[in-house]
Amino acid sequence: MKRQLGSSKLEYFSPDPFSFIRELRKKPSKSKIIDLSIGAPNRPTPPWIIETMKNALNEVSYHTYPPQNGSSELRKAISDWYKNRFSVDLDPEKNILITVGIKEIVFNALQALINQGDIVLIPDPGYPTYYDASNFAGAKILTYDSKASPEKILEDITLVLKKNRVKAIIVNFPSNPVGTIVNIEFYKRLSTIAEEHFCIVISDIPYYEITFNDSVAPSYLQGNPSLRNAIEYFAFSKTYNMAGWRVGAVVGDEKIIDLLKLFKSKIDSNVFYPIQIAAVSALRETPQEYYESLRKEYKLRRDTMVGYLEKSGLEFHMPDGAMYIWVRVPEEEDCWSFVEKLYLNTGILTVPGIAYGPSGKDHIRLGLVQEVDALKEAGERILKYISNQNNMELEKIRIRSVKMQEK
């Protein structure tokens, strides 16, 4: 009998859309590639962060293993940042754990908290790792519609909790891929609902600074200042253009943080010390003007692409934050074929919506991850492609009509 090479646990993972995209881009397209797929900022990391990193590299003591829960300097900087930004009190020793970016802790937290058969409530559409992590932990997945209004989302969550014994809820605002933002009152009500049903709330806020129309993205912990049964993922990748640096944090309930520390201690030795010191400079040295410029730039990108999508006739969800637009594909198309056809005919790379949950089968995610000029070019190509497709469809209808008349 032939022995299976890989673990059967790998079957829990959904197909990787980015593997599909990598294979797709090997094929020749009719135009130069414009990559709007992966959610990686295209601009450089701010120079003061890079300079701090360079200086830290010369410190001999920084080249050993860092503390298992992360450097005291970075934990203190995050504590101060939460206090200044959200008026939330975090003890650097008890309530903060430094992580290797956010994807790591999104996955590992559920392995540490979830037993086989526990129910996890996650957004649909939502970040793909929420699904993979839940499946790998042996959880039963239930979903709520993240495209709905905040009020409807709360209603849906409440209904699910009344009917099911949910162990954990994952929320992500501003949301990927939809771009929804909620207010503090939403979080207060969610905290009350979760408390009534003895449920852990996991908040993921990588896009906290990327908001439009004077919207402000709060922290879930503002709605639950006791931190009880709550954790939140804090990231540097999107705000500071540090996607490749892989540094982040999980903050919240001391008891949960202790469990995550234990789990993490068996997996890695935390983040290279100079990267953590550079992250401190991101929080302490970045001027307010930088954040204002960041929001202004992403709003301009959003508005630019929205203008073309409106002209094309494609349906889409208008985002209030984050760095994506959730677009419905034309009727009689599915997301996989549309992504492929769009690339082959226009050179534009997007992500199949099914990667973000069952409701995404007829959507694509379009990233605002290129400069405005590139987005204008992408918009023109999309407009032309959709127009040509519509004309071809009209011609098919005309031909069918003629044939029927001839009969």
C-alpha cells in the first residue's frame, strides 16, 4: 500500500487564488501588465523608518534572539499609540504580543483557541485566512454578510448567537474586500451581545488609517475597554508600506494573550530585533501630515477607479475605507473566467472573489495598489473591454433574431 506523502490536514486549505494569479501572469496578455491583485502598497517605506532600521543593524545586541513576546520598546510604543489614538489602556507586559505580521496570528490564534467542532463566525466575503485557519482548527464555520449595513450585520450576528453556541466572532473594519467602516456604538453593542453569549471577539484592523470621506475607524477595544474576551490585530504593513517587513501585534485580554504567547513560543522566536526597533519609529516619529497624505492618496485612487467602473456599467460596492473595490462580474460569468479573460485581453490582474467566501463567486477584488496614472490606464482598458463584450453580446442577439425571422 502506497503511503500518502502529505498530511491530510492540508486538505482543509482552500485553493490559493494567488497561485492561480501567478500561473495566469505567465500567459501572454494583449497589453502590459497592471497588477491590481495582491494588497501590497506600491510606495516605499518612509525614510525615517528605514534610517532607524539601518542604525539598529549596527547594534550588536540586536542580533540575538529577541524576547519571546517582542521587544519592550515596541510593546510600550503600541501601548502609548493605543492610548493616544483610541484612549484604550494596554499594559505592555500583559496585553500585547508582537507577531510576525498579521497573517501568522490570524492563523495561529484560532489553533490556540478553538477545539474540534467549535463554531467560528466569520465575514463573507472576508480575508481568506479566516476560512483556512478555522478549517484547520477543526471549527464549524458560520458566516455573516459583510456587504450589509452595520445595523444589518449586528442583527445577523445577534441571530446567529441566539441559535448557536459560537466560540469566536471575527470582525474586520475597515473590511477586506468590501471597505465597510463601523462606529464605536457598533462595537459597544457587539461587545454586549458577545458578553451575553460568552463569545470571544477577534478584531482585525490592518486598514485603520485608510479611510475616506472624513470617516474614522475606531478600535473594537473602545467598545470593550475591559478587554474581556477580546483581542485585536494591529498591523504596520498597509499604513507604513511595510508589507515585506512582517511585524505586527495582537493586543487585548491578558488571559488570551497568555495562551497565544504559549502557542507562539513553540513556533518561532519572534521578529528580528532591528525590525521591531524600526516599527517603534513608525509609531513615534511619523508626522500627522503623513497620515493625511495617505488618506488623500487612497481616496483619489478610489474615486479615479470608481469613475471608470460607473461608466462601464459594472456593479460595485463603494468602499468607505481599506484599499480595494468589490466588483460584480457581468451576468453569465464566474469570477475565475472573468479574471482570466480580463487579464488576457487587458493585462489587468485582479483576484477571484470566491477566495473571500461563497458569496464572492460572482465578484472580483480590484486593488488600489498602483499610482493614479496606472489606475486611469486600467480604467480605460476595463471600459473598453466591457464595451467590446457588450457589443459582441448585442451582435449575438441580433444574429439570433435574424435566424429566427428566417425560419
